[in-house]
Amino acid sequence: MIKRRIGKDGRLLAAYSDSIIVPQPFVTLTEEENNKIAADDKHIYFYIDNNLVKKDKAEIKKREKRIEQIKEELNQLDLKTIRALRSNDTEYIASYENEAITLRTELQKLEKGE
């Protein structure tokens, strides 16, 4: 038997021998199950609701990349907002806030996995 750590998002992490003490949360798999997971380079495995779930790796990477892009765009908007505040340009401040609201909404959906 093999123990696999479970990440905060349910993602299966490192594998350990059954004889090693592993902090919770973890799942115990057969060597066959673990080898199948380790050999699968097109999917990422999760442990959700007591079930192994495989998800497309390319889709997950695409979503993670978009999350990082949104965070960077929000940081840039913050800098622009500071500049607009200094010049008391309320039109730009409102415009930047509207952009930020749209980005935050998209970010929330992506982080929830929608």
C-alpha cells in the first residue's frame, strides 16, 4: 500500500511507503493505483468526496495561468488607481474599479473551479 498526501484543493501530492508516518490528510492506495496515477501525464488526480477524480492537466494549467494573469492585472489596476487618486481623476478611478470588479468576479469563478 502507498500513502499519498492530499492538498488543500484535494489534489494528490507526494507518495510515501505505507510504513512511513504521514500527517493527515492522506489517502491509501494500492501500488497498482499509485503506479497508474504516477504514469498518467495527461491528468491530475484529486481526492474529492472519498473518490479519486482525474482532471485534464492542460485545462488545469490553462486555468492556473489565467488566475495568475488576473492577479497581475489587478495589481496593475491598483497602481493605475493610485496614480488617478493623486491627480484626483474620478473618471479613471471609476473605470478602474469597474475593471477590477469584472476581474475579481472571473477570479472567484476560476478559483472555485467553475
